[in-house]
Amino acid sequence: MKEIRKEDISQEVFDLYDDYAHNRIDRRQFMNKLSAYAIGGITVASLLSFIMPKYKETLQIQPDDPRLESKYITYKSPKGGGEIKALLSRPAGTNTKLPGIIVVHENRGLNPHIEDVGRRAALAGFVSLAPDALTPLGGYPGNDDDGRTLQSQRDRNEMLEDFIAAFEYLKSDSTCTGKVGVVGFCFGGWIANMMAVRLPDLAAAVPFYGGQPEAESVPQIHAPLLLHYAGLDTRVNAGWPAYEEALKKNKKEYKAYVYPDVNHGFHNDSTPRYDKEAAELAWQRTIDFFKEKLG
């Protein structure tokens, strides 16, 4: 079997995976269309293996890392899904209160990658809370295909309530200073934008390639925003000009970066959409932003 490299894959394959990952085509359609790119010794099976997430190989911080204290907790979300499970992480041996970060997953629940991001945030000097919006349906099922299916069964506005409840939980937690920000990816980027709309005391919001709120909601935003967009992500980027116009019109504090020649999901290091240079730069900007706004 021919070894596949990222540079061997056409942009159409990444776009096709994006359609599949966002439920615009089902698995059968995805496999049928993917077969068109199985050429030159590359099989459909090898293409599929290459493009799907690889969590075990890409975790940056192991769940039992001695530098951290991580545990699963549950909190109440009375307007959302009821009892929600979340991963709570903080630096080990820290007795002082720390600023908080809510970490919001993509459209497939709290998978190992997002748990890893939660641990990264904690290792940077914060107390992080990464909820699983799939809790009412049994939680993240262990693979992203089933996770997407489950998440599509929940109303996104009810899930928004789950993350708002997470904010309230962390803000009042005894280990937190009360200053809380949010970072979210894809679906989670939309959640981060909407939390900025809904929560006047949110300290900072960082949406990664997230859908934008309606322009009429922008006056309600009080939190400073740091927005990350992927240059090749025409679907999400289409909503940015109107959002930016509304932010400017209403004199909101924001910084936005568009990372050229990278795909939607470029921060997720478990798939070949990952771009190391852009991901590391965006994450460093995110941590610096949180340290400035939550400190």
C-alpha cells in the first residue's frame, strides 16, 4: 500500500471531509465520492485511514500527566441537558485561585482531542472546564462518526445553555478567581461567539473558525474577542465581513486573524487538516490573550 503524505492529497478531499464532518453528506456519499481520489496506488481504505482522526498518536498531554490535577465532574444545566459531565483540570500543587477557561468541543462531543486542549489550557496556568454536550445522550460514544450523529439529535440552543451553565459553575468554583473566558472550535466557535452575546460578565472569548451571531446581537457583546479563521474555509469565512462590520459599528473590542492556505480545523492535530505552524501561533495568541484579559 502506498504511503500517503499530506501533499499528495488534493484540496477537494479536504473539502469533501469537511462536508462529511459537518453532516452535509452521509457516510455512504462520502465513501462514494472519496473513491474518485483513490488513484495511483492509493486505495479508498488508505485514504479513509489517513484523513480520519488519530487520537492516541497525537495527544500532547496525557490524562495522567503529574503536572496536572484532572477529574470528571458533573454540573447542573437546568435550561439545557440537565446533568452535564465535564473534565475539570488545573495545575497540580497550586493552592491559589486561577482564572478559568471553558473549552468547547466541535460537533461530535468531548473527544480525546478536546480533553487534551483542556489540559493544555490548564498547563498554561488556568483552571479549565471542558463539558460534554452529549451527556444527555450517554456522552461521547468513543468515535467521531457516532458522536456527530448524537450531537445532531440535540438542539444547538439547548447545548448553548449547557455551556452557559458551565460558565456559571466555573465562575463560582472555589478554585477560580471568578474571571472566566471561553475558547471553542467549529461548533464550539459558534458557542464562544454566542456566549459573548449572552453573558455580560464573560471576560474573553476566542472562537476558532466559528459561525457568527446575527448582526443585531452584536450590541450585546461586552467581552473582548480574539477570532481565528482558516484561509481556505470559505463556508465559515463567508459570514465574517458582516460580523466585522457590526463589531466596528458598535465599537467592540476584537482582534481577528486569518491564517492563509490552511483548512477549517487547522488547530486539530489529530487529523491531516492540522497545520502545525498556524495551530501553534493561534494557540500562543490565545493563551497570551487570556493572560491579558483574565489576569
